[in-house]
Amino acid sequence: MSSNYEELLNESVEKLTNKCIFSAITALVKTQITI
């Protein structure tokens, strides 16, 4: 069960990281377009 929990945790962290990276890129693109 612990391994299952770890897998879920890793997936969540990956999704969060991807979301943060995507948000950062989107913000950068928006500022580039504005300038």
C-alpha cells in the first residue's frame, strides 16, 4: 500500500510542477506579447 501511496504522491507532485511551469511560460508569453 505504501508504494501505491508513493506513486500517487509522485503523480500529484508531477502534475503540480507541470501546472507551475505551464503558468510561468504562459505569463512569460503574455508579457512578451504585451511588450
